[in-house]
Amino acid sequence: MEKEHRGKARWALGKAAALLQQAQALDDDRSGDWRAWRRRGDGAARLRVEAARYEQMATKWTGLTVALPF
């Protein structure tokens, strides 16, 4: 694996981790009514899908399967 690809993979994993943290923060927020909970839940689901996309990029660049701790 080239050094350039390692850097890309590291960036992608960092981005995925940040997105997963944002999703968790949305899930943990229980303010508002059921509509607000639903909107935040939908937003968290979109963030998790995007995080999975970044994980796939990192896997492509490294050839390794990486599991984030979230």
C-alpha cells in the first residue's frame, strides 16, 4: 500500500468516526417532542450511512476490514 493511500484511509476513518459520534449525539438527545426525536433519528441514520461509505473507502485503499468502535 502506498503512503498516499494510507493517508487517504486514515482521513476516511477519521471522518467516519466523527460522523458516528454525531449520530450518537443525536440519538442521545431526548429534548423536544416525538417529531423532533423522529427527525433526529432520521438524521442519525443518514450520518451512519455516510460513515459506512467512508469506511468502505478506507477498506478499498488499505485492503483491510476496519471496524470502528461505535
